[in-house]
Amino acid sequence: MIIRTLPNDTGKRSKDYSGTNPPYFTEDAIKYLNKRQVKQLMTDLPSIDREEDGGKLTAHKMFWMWPSIPDIQKTITEMVFIENAVEDGLYLCNIQIISIESDASPSKIIIYPLNII
């Protein structure tokens, strides 16, 4: 699932979000995504968690169901930029990551529209 916020201008590509308390995902939002069985979450926000949360990372842990029953098949990609020309709909997504062993990795997202008749 790709979630992009408004306004969706190209300034997002270089915006410094530090100290701005940007929007984040609520617990209810994460519960909804988990109920819908979302496995790959992509957003243009700098984090799905609030900027100052004391290191709790509540939304991340809730999305991955950590530590009770961790789902290691799920991914979160933050700070993606999806052009306005890309219409809402169904897409095939290719997530390319570099081969390093880490809890976070730079990635490249490529989406292909699905033309379902």
C-alpha cells in the first residue's frame, strides 16, 4: 500500500523534516493496515512514528507485531515520492534493496500499473 500526503509537491524530495513534528500513523491506522493484511507499506512521510517518541517506535512495532508474533515478511518504506501523474489504483511493486545485513536499507521502488479488466 502506498500512502501519499497532500500537498504532493516536488519539495518533498528535499524537505528537512527535523524539528517539524511531521504527521505520523496513529495506532488505529496501523491496526487497520494489519487487519487489511498489508505486507508492504510505503509512505512519503519521514517516519510512520512521531518524531519525538522516546525511541518507542510504536507504529513500527505494531505493524510488524513485534515482539509477540513478528512478521518478517513485511516491509516499510518511508520518504517515497509518487508523482501526481500516477493515478490511484492497483500496481505491481518491485522493491529493490541493497545487499547488506541491517534493520534498515536504502531502497528503490518501481511500480507498474495493473490493468485489470
